[in-house]
Amino acid sequence: MKRTAIQQLYEWKNQKKRKPLIMRGARQVGKTWMMREFGKEAFAETIYINFENEPRFKSLFIQDYNTERILSILQIYHGKRIDPADTLIIFDEIQAAEGGITSLKYFAEDAPQYAIIAAGSLLGISLHHQLSFPVGKVSFLDLHPMSFEEFLMANGKELLVETMKNQQWEVLQPFHQELLDLLRTYLFVGGMPEVVQKWVDTHNFHEVRNIQHEILHSYQADFSKHAPREQLPRMEMVWDSLPSQLSKENKKFVYGIIREGARAKDFELAIMWLCDCGLILRSHRVSAPRMPLKAYQDMQVFKLYMLDVGLLSASVGLDAKTLIDGNAIFTEFKGALTEQYVMQELTTLQPDYVGYWTNERSTSEVDFILQQYGYVIPIEVKSGENLRSRSFTLFCRTYTPERAIKTSPLPYHADEKIHNVPLYGLKTFCSCLNNHIH
């Protein structure tokens, strides 16, 4: 399967002053596959060590951080001399080796010619105690579930993706319904690589759901394995409350939905762990759409989304027949799947900031505010075909943004400042925003 992030790995490889790379992302989003695939494509040799599966290497960094000693051990394990110019070294589940992450600092300083990628679940990294983090000595790459664009490519629709990237909306017009059908399927299947592969192989919704439930169970097993004991029940309560939070008309996170009388201080740590390990995405309210948005962020008011729209639809038990029923899947469950999808797509753009706006009295709201290419762009999400929005009109009149986006199941059309972008083309449109603004 093609992952667009592999291009970032090539850019990292070709940097003159390359640092070791840490690949972040939730479990099962495809980190291991992508690192090994990149090793096969871009290097003559790959040395792969998974510290969870190879107990003998867990003490590799305990004695000292002498890179010469460490490389000699890796060389013996590999069975041949390491050519730094043509060998990729992969440290997987690096949090399982004491001092593993700290060692990256010494590779950066003493052996910068070696290409090293490290990965591990963020949960493990976040909770790894007595850790000296190599600030400024590593690069990062965040891997998310497969975007809709990647889902299309996995289903052999590369030409449709190319046409969307070229913004050829007139050419896409005859394929509008086909793209909506594929998007409906994506809202059910989601972007977890194993699930997408099962869909490509079988086109069986039942088998897809089984794997999604397995992934959801494995995440909860992960909580038990890694989380501090006192936080475990709170993490589970936050995780279990997400469908209820998103099914409200106003999707702002409400502690009282977790349990009666719950307060922020009881659950702040649990939410932080879930965000750190990539299992939930957080969108804060901003009080004003000005640069930089983070300066206007309200720390107390936010929305939480799951990492993957398919896992969300599995967790609420949405059945396959909803897919067939016209555009019901976009409006079902208060449009939560549509909004989850948009949050996911915007996150994969790796923007400077994604949040949402409300006025002080919360009587007006804009679903998403994106900071990208030095601009602030409001995005209104419409699950149905009625594009009218009093809040969005008021926002545009008050703040006169350079560009504004409405996204819905309707085909592309634009007036002077507002682009009405079909949901399936949102990510590709936003990635070309720089061209639209200038």
C-alpha cells in the first residue's frame, strides 16, 4: 500500500545534517511496515531490532552510550560490516530498551553518518520514567491512519487522486457520485492499514468490523499494560465516553458525560495520556481567528475525536446498511462521522494549528479553524445538502478571512471568497491552499 508519508522519509534521508528520526503514532497505524518498506526501497541493507521481541538487546544502552560499542554489537547481529551510506538502522519499540531514546543524542553527536529511525507507541514513550530526552538532537515524523486519498490509492483509484490534486473539478464532475460512494465506504472502513487491506482483499463489511473490534480491544489491553494504575479507570472512562460526546449537537467535551459531577482536574492526566499516545485528537476553541491561533486558544474548552473514523463507526455499532441509504451516513449520529473525518483529514496535513471558533456566548460556531501557509482559514462542515449557515456568514462578515471553505457532499463550486469543496476533496484542496491564496 502507498503511504504518502514515505516521501518525508526520503526528504529526511537526503538532508545534509540528518538527525536520528523518531516516528510517532498510535499502535497499528503502520509504523513498522513503513520503516521496513522504506529500508527495502531506499537502502541496500536494513538492520531491524524490535526491543519488545528481542530481550537480549534491552540492555544494549545500559552500560554506556558509546556508539562504537553499540555499532559493533549491531554489526555482529547483522553478520556483516555496516556501510553507513547504505544501511538503515531501525529501533522499533525503542521505549522497551532502557536508555534507548537517550542513545539517539549520542548517535546524532558521535555518529551522524548513520541513518537511524526509532519508533514506539507514544504511550510507552510518554510513560517511560527516568528518561533524558534528546531535545534538539532528533527529528520527528507523525504517522496517522490512512487518509481518504491513501484509501483511494489502495483501491486502485490513483487517477482520481491525481485529478483531485490537480484541482480539475470539471473533470471530476462525472465521477462525483462514485467518489461519494467511496467516501461512504471510507467512513465505515476507516484508515487503519490492516482494516483497509482486509477491505481491498474481501470487500466484506463483516470481516472489516471484526478487525476493528480486535483493534479496539487491543487498545484497551494497552491501557492496562502501560498506563499508571491510578489513571487506568479514568482513561477507560474518557475513551468510552467519546461516542456520546460526539453525538451531541454541540460537540464540546463535557466532563459530566463521563460521570455525574466529574471535574477537569480528575481527568486532565487521562486525556493527556490518550492524546500523547495518538489515540485521540484534540481541537481547542480559539477566541479569535488571528495569527498565531495558539495565542487565542482556550485551554479549558475543546472537542475530542478518535484517531480513526472507522474505529468510531465500529464503536457506535453503525451497520453497513446505513452506507447504502443515500447520504444518511453523513447526517447519521448528528454528523459526528463527517466531523471526525474532517478532523482526521486536516490532521494528516500536519498544519500549524487546527481548532474551532465560537463567540463569547457560544451562540455562533465555526467547526474548524485551520492555520496553514501563514493564513487562518475557517472551515464549515455540512453533512447534508443545505449549505446555509448563519454562524459562518456572521464569521466571514466580521473577520473577512482571505479564504473560507464550506465542505459538504455537494460538488465543487466557488464564489469570490468561499470555496464549496466536496468532502472527498477537502485534504487535496487544503494542501493546495497556498496556490489559491496567491
